Amino acid sequence: MIFALDIVILIFLIVAALIALNVKDLLSASMIFGIYGFLICLLWAEMGAVDVAFTEAAVGAGISAVLFIATVYNTRRRSSD
Amino acid sequence: MDSETFFIGVGLAILFLMVPAIWRMTVGPTALDRIVAVNVVGTKTAVLLVVIGQIFGQVGMFVDFALAYALLNFTGSLAAARYLHKTKAGGGHVINFEESGSENK
Amino acid sequence: MENSVTSFLPVLACLASLLAVPLILIFRKEPFLREASTFLAGFAKFGFVLAMLPVILSGKVIEYTFVEGIAGISVPIKFRVDGLGMTFALVASSLWIVTSLYAIGYMRGLKEHSQTRFFSFFALSLSATLGVAFSGNLLTLYLFYELLSLSTWPLVTHHQDKEARGGGRTYLSHLLGTSVAFGIPAIIYTYVKSGGDLSFAGDAMLAGSDMSYLQGVVLLLAFAFGFSKAGLMPFHSWLPGAMVAPTPVSALLHAVAVVKVGVFCVIRVITGVFGTGLLEKLGANLVLCWIAAFTVVTSSLIAMSQDNLKRRLAFSTIGQLSYIVLGVALLAPYAVQGSMMHIAMHAFGKITLFFCAGAIFVATGKKYISQLDGLGKVMPWTMGAFAIGALSVTGLPPTGGLLSKIYMIRGAADAQQFALLAVYLVSSVLNGVYFFPIIYRAFFKSQPTGELSVGVKEAPFACVLPLTLTAIGSVLLFFFPGLLFDLTSLMLPGK
Amino acid sequence: MITKVLATLAVVITGAILLYGTADFPAFGDPNSPASAGVEGGAPSISQYYITKSYDDTKVPNLVTSVLADYRGYDTMFETVVVFAAGMAIFAILRVFREDDDGVPNATHSNGNSFTDGDHSRIIVGTTVRIVVPVIQLFSLYVVAHGHHSPGGGFQGGVILGASFIILALATDLETALSRFSEKSYFALAAIGILIYAGFGVLCQVLGSDFLDYGVLQKIFLTDGPEMARSHSMLGVEVGVAFTVTGIMFAIYANLSSRGTLKSGL
Amino acid sequence: MGDQLPAIIVLAPMFGAMFVGLFGNRDHRVCFPIVFASLLISLCASIAAAQQVFTSGEVIDYFMAGWEEPIGIGIHLRIDSLNALILVLISVVVVLVSFFSIRRAGDQHTEKTPQFYILYLLLCVGLLGISITGDAFNLFVLVEVSSLTSYGLVAMGSSRRGTHAALNYLLMGTVGASFYLLGVGYLYLKTGTLNMQDIHAILQANGEIAESNAVSIAFLLILVGIWIKMAFFPLHGWLPNAYSYCPSTSACLLAPLMTKVSVYVMVRVMIGVFGVEWVFVNLGWSHLVVWLAVIAILAGSMLALAQREIKKMLCYLIVAEVGYMVGGAWLSDPDHWGLTGSLYHILADAMMTLCLFLAAGVFAKRLGAIEIKDLEGLFKKMPLTSVAFVIAALGMIGVPPTAGFYSKFYLIRGAIEGGHWEYVAALLISSLVNAVLFFRIFEIAFFGNKPAEGHGHDDHHEEETPNLEAPWSALFPLLASAAIIILLGLFNGPIVDLLRESLEHLPSIVTTQAD
Amino acid sequence: MIVTVISVILILAGLIFFLGAAVGVIRFPDFYTRMHAAGKGDTLSSLLVLLGFAVYQLRDFESFSESWLILLVILKLIAISAFILITSPTSTHALMDAGWEDKVKPEIAKDRSNHLGEDCPKRK
């Protein structure tokens, strides 16, 4: 585990998570979720778990962002809470 | 300084260069600015993966992975573009929740 | 273990009426065949009970196990017929024949609705009664006790009108409520305390266990109030409530079957669960005596104030039941035997009274005592039987009630409980006080002229015959108590 | 407002409990922690066993794939079943059958090359996608096949294959994607995937050993020892997983983006 | 073939699901035969396995993929006396409900019948897998399978409330599953293995691991996770809406099984993984949990009293029954009668809930009766269904011949020996409330069809009301489950004897409060 | 030795271009300019960094026959950079187009009117 990178990525992760929760516009929320997925994949890669990172990359980058956007497309864009 | 610390340095540099993207993500007035941040982070991650591979010494393993990343990275922005294209300035395809509810009763 | 004979007879006796239910359902279109099948079942049941009599009289016990129990884990479901069980079974099955005859007359007379349902549940409740009589352990007793309360609920609420709904609600809430709230913990506590033995065979379950006075009293009261069919004071109000039912139901069930089951269970608890020895050592029985005494006195006082004939009889039943509970709680051998005999005596007496009340209602539609002036001349048979029944219940010479009362009084004297002896005497007087005005009013008062006297005649034959039979029965019990005496004495030495 | 406060409170308490629990965790990755070195009370440490013996048990250099597909193959089968169940559940919830809809989406629009027609803005994206998607699909097959040596395997390959169809749907529209990969085919593919996986298991049972015990398949693969048979059957199992995941990923996208009508989607 | 039983039990429904996936879409009529065949196979297999366990007395161990030497590397299925009966119970309930589902295929959502049956079979796979597995992580995977399929089954209905309820169910279920996963993760970090037997051995062998905080927090996490899955009182929010607004076939499938299997998992984790004396003596939470169970029982019963809809009422009764089982398991009485009572209650309550929900489903379908007051004249209109309904209701009240009485018998016995008098009081109060609940319904059902004027009117033979009796496909499971309730009651001796085989060798807990 | 020097130079160049892109993302006034900076800057700098790594792999390359594996890695690295070269501009284009459709107004100095309007009137 590369300690230096780890700290920075963790900070970015927390920031991304908090922002994703607080942002009102759901499209940006799903985009921030995409960033969150990228950072998680980086975190696992630098912790040495390559297989898991690969899955997270494929699912996070490939599909979950798209599915979120498809859901926002079919429902409202402004989050209610 | 030997190659390992150099690459950690490169990694850290790339990460610090991500800070503006994260800042753009937090501040970004419109959704589109946040999509810019996604793009920036996306491409940088591919490079970072190769850097991490180099730090660990087996670039061969991480290269597959980075290639997959490079290929899938643009789906996010493609989907966002498609969404914005379809909903044209918020008018176009706005589904109000009640009407759609009745249709599949 | 005294010698026990395993035979299928008790099961046959218990199931005889149960088998009648499908017959009744099949013949629901032809009333005659339906009534015939009820009769058939009645005779069959009485026949099976009689067949068991010689074996029991010779001192042996009949046992039959439905479901094996595993030691320490589960309790078997088992029949065990002994003297007490036999007396109660004899009383119940014989009176059922008479009551079904009476019910046919009553139902035909008043053209009641949904009679098939009535007769099938009637037969069902009888088999539950016999189940309680023959049960070999506390669990089987509880099982049939619950089945009885459930199968009598449709009978009580037969008229399906507003009062029936209210009556049914009080009926069930009391019986089911107390049996669940007090019955289940009491049984399980006994199971835990006696180390897994709930059967009535051999010496009492808790005989060996070390019980403090407080535990003893609490458990005894839990059982007494758990089996609230015995009508002890705080939980007695279901009995007047159940008077809403048609008369044959209140006759057989609320004079003989249901209430006697309650008392039967209390006797089983005192003799089988605690054992007279342990109770004497603890002195826990005095609490129960005083509760029973209190019930006797107050119910007799309330009975005096009741104008509705059936409600008066109901409160008198509550009083009589507490006689039996008081007798057993005295623990003296004579008192216990007297109370067992009183089950039979009171049954015959009280059923006659209920039959007369029903007959009067069928013939004249009158329910209230104030309307009974001069009825004796018009309905001589009914009122004559009523007089005999009243004598038997108050315990005067020509009828059997006297014998059991004497035994109970003698028992009270043996146990040096002179205060309770006084209660016996006073309550006998009170019985007289609330019965004789009715007889006086019927025979010595002249009939009021005007609307009432025209067209009034004796009740239909199907009603009059049963009540005369039971009246004769209670007189016979006075002259030939031998059978009853032997059966109840069987129970004494062992305890 | 009160629910927000309560919610944060609950989250904070749970977080505190979890952190309190981590107080006496072994350090990250230290060699003699219970996970890697085992504890004297129980059986010998499983991590040591995997590290030392997994290659000569299954002839698969990638240790993760060997644990995933062989030692704990039963778990992975049920993971695939979870994915399959997710697809079925989404179909059950979202799929809507209009009265007039004949169920089979017919590609009604013009027969021109669907990549570039429509308004001209699709040209650039269309051409890029036409170049990239085949490469992605080829690459995903490589990932599935290469699970033994480099990181990857059935699940990742399947996801990438599914993603390629989604990119196709994004670039053009849902109809063309569905015309290439219709509803009937992606559900059949998903079911076949799990049947392959479970089929391998039952095959082992038929040949006399336990469920999913690939060693006994040497009679079929005619390999000299059970190890190579294990390696081949793991590849087969990975292919099964890839089928299911591809089918279900595209099923979820198709149903989700078109609100179950499989007509006009994102 | 005999030693392959554990695998067959779990895999028969899975293959059924896949074949339905392949062939079902073409022609819906082919679905039910496949479903029924696969469930029948798994039923026979589980009966055979149970029979084998009880005759030979030893445990069936099945090592998946043949990995046996060091215990932890492969996945290890176990059938011992604890879960043999649970397996049989699940397959019996599942076969009965499959009969009930024939009618369902006829009406709404006919296009989705294959998908319904696939979710149905995969739920069976999940439940059977949960009760058979001996590996902690595999348990999580199977919890995932069963929860996902149950979310699908709940959300299938067309009513908007159903989908909303499914969303709540999904959110709480996922939280529960992740708590369980966190707990297993903590355990793995402290013990280094995932196999239940192995963890148990490790915790027994070295005390300082057992004493450590991480292990007790792991137990807390696993417990809370399972309590959410089980709808234990404070965490029961999802159950009433989920089971009352979903299609009645799913309700009949989920209500009897999901919560009961979670109770079994809790008992398995307490006995098999952490060990009885660790849980009761070392942790000492038993008083707290019994008090929680008492609250659950009382709250469940009171809320059930307040409901007007039948299914909602039954759901709150489930919450109360879960309170019984959790309270029973945690009584920590000297020779484990509480545990026996709660295990037996799993069997009894599953059958009673099945019978009640089948009846509620039939009432909703035939009479359109959602509220209690719509059940007017039930006894006359649907005599056979109401017989089954009455038997199940008596079971809930605790009338002797039914299994409900005997489970209360063992639970109260355990409570008395364990000195938990508040638990006895709670049980009795809840039985009384059940009595009021069900007799309120009987009153409406019995009185409804006769005008309430005085007695003695003229017609004396019953007029014929239209017989709305349920179709045989609903009647058979109803009457079968009612019969099983009584049989379970009558033969509780042998059943409890079997259940106690695995509890016998547990060390008896001599705790302070045993009087 | 020469190989590491070349790769370090390439990597540093890449980092500098990344820096340029990063500054662009922060400083530029509106969406289009930021997108323009991010798109172009990242693509080129990733290219450079990846090529730097590809060159770095050559440091222990003996002959064509034994260390073909390293060549494979280099080929993959080049493939990655090729695909980034293709996909990144497309996604930038798609987003720009979506932004324009979405009527996002570019920042134009007060006095200058929207000259784009005049240049291509037909494409409204």
C-alpha cells in the first residue's frame, strides 16, 4: 500500500461523497458518483487489490454512472430532500 | 533518488493536479461544469493506474486494467451528453411523476 | 400403580357423540332422521359408560393412550377412568339422553332456526365433556376444557341477536381469558415443580415437592380461577350471561356439563395435583374455603332478588357449585365424598328446574316469576317436578340432595371448621328462601283472570316427560344411593 | 428536520461503534495477523494454504481467480444467481406490456446506417463508437479468457461486454441496440450462463465426485492430471459467468432507460 | 447418490428456475410443471436427508468442490438436527404455496408469470441455502439472493403502494445485510477463517480473542443485521407495508419463511459460531434482549389490535411472534428449554402464518375483503376455508391440540426455569390479545349472516347462500397447512426430542438468576 | 541510461501540460472554455506521460526474442494512449454540443457581439 497516495485519495473520496450527498441537482449527483467510483478504483488499485479494482473500474465507470443518468432521465431532475 | 520515489512523486503530482477538478466539482455552478470535472478525473485516473503499476513494479498487470479504463471512461460523459441532448434546456422530455404513474396501472 | 386395564371403551364413549355429528350433517334435510341419530348417539354413549362400570367398581382403572409422551420432554395425551370420572360420566351421558328428548320438543315447539348447527355443536360439546371426565393428566384435561368452551360458544349465541352477541362475548372472554391467563402458567409451573409429571395416577404430583405457603396459595388460586367454569365469585358473571342461550343448552350445559366440568377440574386439582396431605400441611386450602363460602352466601342473596326465573336458577347454580368447592377444600374425607356425590345430586335437581323453566316458557311464553301465579293448577306435572327439584337442591328429605349435604356438613364438623358448618346451614335456609315463594305462588295463589288464563295448558309431552324422569331420578337417588356411594368411596382411600 | 438529526445521530453512533471495534484489529497486512498466519486454536491458516498450494492444485497463476472459481466456486455461483435475480426483479417491476405492443421491438426507423443518420450532430460520436465498440468487445473477450494469468475474469469481462452494448445504445438509440441484442436473446443468454456454471457442477457429480469438484473432469478434458482439468473447467465457468453478467447488465439498462417499454430510451 | 443430498436440495430449484428462464417465455403453461417438479425433488431430498440425520444420529457434512483437509478452504454444508427440520419445513411450505400460485398465473400480469416463477424458485434456493450452509460468508451471499428475490416479489404488484413498500423493504434489508457482512468481516479479521465450525473452535480455544472488543462488536453487528431481516420490534418498519400491499401469492410465500429463517440464522450463529456459554455468560445481554422481546411482543399485539385491514393485522402478529422466538432464544435457562421452544415455534409459527395468509389471500380474491368488517357471514359463504382459518387462529391463541399451545408450553417452561417472569406475562397477554383479535373476526363471520332481531321467528330451515368456496388450488394448501398445525401439535414430543439432540451436548448455563 | 532520461523528460512534459490544463479548468470564465482546456490539455498530457512510461520500459530490453513481453506491454501502453486520443475528444465534443443545445451562454466581452452568429448564420 502506497501510504502517500492513499491519504490524498481518501481525502478526495470523502469530499466527493459529501458533495454527492449535498448537491441538489440529481444529474450532477450521479456524475459525482462517477467520480466517486473512479477514486474508489484508484484506492483499491494502490492498496494492491487489482481484481477488485478492475471490477470497480468496469462497473463504476462503465455502467453505474449510465444507469443513474438513465434513472434521472426517467424521473425528476431536482432532488426532493 | 531512485525510480520508486520518482514515480511516487509523479503520482502525487498527478493527484495534486486533480485538486482543481475536485474543486470544480464542489463549486461548479452548473451540472456541466461537474461533467468537466468527471472528464478530467477520468483521464487522469488512467494515467495514475499506470503510475501505480510502475510503483508496484508489474506494469504488465496494470496495463490491461488501464486499457479497460481508457475504453470505458467516456461512457459517463456520453450518457450525460445524451441526457442533455434529450432534455433540451429542461423543456423537452420532462416526465411528471403523476402522469407516468397512471400509465402503467 | 394400582392395576390398570387398557381398553378402547373410554374412547368409544367419548367419540360416540362426535360420530353423531356427521350423521346429523348428512340428515340435515330430514329432521326426524337427524333427531334419531342424536338419540342413537345418546344411547350408545350411555351404553359404553355402563359397560365400563363393572371394571371400575372392582377397583381397577381403565387407561388408554392416544399420543405417547417422552419422559421429561412432552406430556402424553391419555385417558384414565377412575371413580370420580365415572360418576361424572354417568351423570352427563344419562342426562344427555333426557336433554336431547327435551331439546327436540323445545326446538319443535319454538320452531328455532339452524337446528342442524345446534345439534351438531351440542353433540360436540358432550364429547368434550366426557373427554374432561376421562382425561388422565392435566394436559388432556386442559385440552378438552378448552374444546368445551369453544364448542359451547355457538350454542350460547344460538339466537344470533344483540343479547346473544353480548352474552357470547362475556361467556368467552371469561372462560377463555381466565383459562389462558391463569390456566397455562399454573399447569406449566406444576410441570416444572413436579419435575415433568402431570398425570393423576399414583400419588399427587406435588406431594413430594417443597412448596412454601405463599407458592401453594398462589398456585391453588391460579388453578381455581383458571378453571373459571366452577364459577367462583370474581369470575362468575359468565353464567348469568349464558342464560341468553335456549333452555336445553342452559339445562344440560349450565346445570350439568359445563359447570360440573369446572368443579370436576377443581376436585382433580385438589386431589390429583396437590393431594390432601400437602394442602393440610400448608393450610393453603382455607383461603379457597373462604372464597367458596363467600360465593355461596352472596350468590344466594343475589338469587333472591332476581325476578327472571332462569337468572335466579343461574345464581342458585353458582351457589351450589361453591358448595362442592367448599366441600373439597375442607379436605376431610367425608366432605370430599359429599362434594363428589353432590355433583350427581345437584345435576338431577337443577336440570329438572331448568326443564320446568323451559316448559313454562314454551307453554306460556312467560319468563318472570311474578307472572307464575296459579300455574300449578294449569300445569300440574311441570310445577310438581319443579317442587321436587327445588327440594333436592335445598337438600330436604325425600330427595338425594339431603345425603350429599349431610356428608358435607359431617366433613365440616370433622375438620373442626364450625364457621363453615354455619355457612352450610345458613345457605340451605337461603336456598329455601328463594325457591319456596315460587312454589307457593304457583300452587296456592289463584290464577289472575283476564288474558293470561285462556288457552293455557300443559307443556308439550316431549317437554313434560324428561322433567318428570329427572324429578323421579332425584328422588330415586335418595332411596338407592348405593351405586353413587360405592363410586365416590373408591376415590377416598387412595387420597 | 428531526429525521435528519436522528439520521445523522444514528450514523455517528454506528460509526463510533465500528471504529471502537477496530481498536484491536491487527495492523494492515502484517504477516502474522490471524487472517494471514492463522490462530493456534483452529485449523491451519487458509491464507497460507491458498498462497502455497493453489498453483499446484489448479495450475492457475492468478490466485484470486482460483479461489473465486474453484475453492469457493459455490459462492461465485450464487453471486451470479444474485445478478440473474436482479435482472429478473427489474424485469418484473419495470417491464410494461402495452395492449398494442406486440412485445417484439421492431426496428422501424429508416434503413440507412443508423450510426450517422438523424441530425448531423451524431456523426462524430457515431464514427468514434463504430471504431471503439468492436475493440471493447474484443478486449472484453480477452479479459474473460485471460482471467487465469492477469487480473480479470468472467465478471469483469461480462460487465465490459455489457457496457459495450450500452455504449452502442447511447451512441445510436435503444432500438438499434435491441435489434442487435433483443430481449429474448439476453434473457436466454443469462439463463444459459448459469446453466453452464451449474452444469459443470452437476457434471462433476455425475462423474462421481462432489458438486463443482472439477478434478474429476479429467476424464472429459483428457488431461493427464486433475489440476489441468480444474484450470480448464474454471475457464468454462468464467465464460458462464460472463454470459450471465452481459445479458443482465444490458437487460437492466434497457428496462431502466425506457421505463420498461423497450421503445424510446435514453 | 445418497451422499449428494445437500447439493440436490439446494440445486433442484435453481435448475428449475433456469429451465423456466429458458422455456417459460415461449409458453407460460410449461412454467408450473417445471416449478412443481423441481420443488418436489428438493422436498424429497430434504425429507431423505432429515431421515438420515435422525436415524443415524450423526451430522451430514458435505464439502463443496471436494476441498476437505484444512476445514476452512472450501465451502462446507452441514445438516444436523438443528436445520434438518427447517429444511423440511421450507420445502413443505414452498410446495404448498406453489399450488396456491396456479390460480395467480391465471389473472394479473400473465406476461410476467415466468419471471414470477423464476423469482419464486430463486427465493427457495436462497432460503434452503441459508439453512444448510456452514460457512459465514456463504450465508451472506444466500441472504443476498433471498432478499433480492423477495424485493422483486414484493414490488411485482401493480399497486403504487406495493412498489413504495418494496423500496422501504429494500433499503432496510440492504442495511441489515451489510451489517451482517461487517460483522463477518470483523470476525474474519480476528479469527482468520470463515467456516462456522472453525470460528467456534478458535473462540473456544483461545480466550483472549473471545474477550476482545472486536468479537463482541462483530456479534452485535451480526445480531442487529439479522434483527433487521427478522423485523424484530424496533426494526420492523418495513414488514407491515411490504407484506400487506404485495400480491397475495408473494405474501403467502414470504410471510411464513423470511422472518423464521432469520430466527434460525440467529440461533445457528448463537449456538454454532459463538457458543452458548459465550453468548449468555460472557456477554450477559440476555436480560436486556428478553426485555426487548417483551416490548416487541406487547407492541406487536397492541398494534395488531389497532388494525382494520386483515393482512396488516397479521403482519403485526408476525412481529409479535418474532418477539416470542427472540425472547425464547435468549432466556438462558439452565437446560435450554427456551431455545427448544423458539426452534419449535419456528415450525409452528411458519405453518400458522402460512395458513392465515393463504386464508387472507383467498378472502381478498373471492370476497374482495380487505377490511375485517368485510368478512360478514364468512362461515356460511366459505365453510372449508373458514375451518382452516379457525384452526390457525386457535393455534395463534394457543388452544391445546394445535402446535401454538405446545410452543408456548416450552417457551413458558424455559421462562419459568430461567426466572424470566416478565416474559411469561408478555406471552400470556399476547395470547389474550390474539384471542380478542380472532374472536372479533369470528363474531363478525358468525353473526353477520342473520338479521339481528329477536328469536322465535318462523322459518326453521337454513336458506341456501351462494357457495363462494375457494378453488381447489387454494383449498388444498389451506387444509393441508391446517392439518399440519394439528399434527405438529399432537406429535410435538418426537419433534422436540429431535430438536434437542443438538442442544443436549451444549453446556448447561448456571446463571445467577436461576431461582 | 539514455532511456530513463528520455522518459523522465517526457513525463515531466506531460506533467507540465497537465498543470496547464488544471489552471485552465480553474481560471476560465465559462463552461466552454473550461471544457476546451480540460479536453485538449488532458489528452495530450496523458499521451506524453504514457509514452514516457512506454519508453521507460525499454531500459532492460535485450533482444527481440527473449523480452517480447516488454514489447507487449509497450504495445498496450501505446494502445491506451491511442484510445485516449480517440475517446477523450469525442466526449468533449459530445458535451460541448449538448451544452450548446442546452443554450448555455458563453461569456463574451460587453462590446463584442456574438460573432459566431454572424460567421455561420445558417447553423442556428
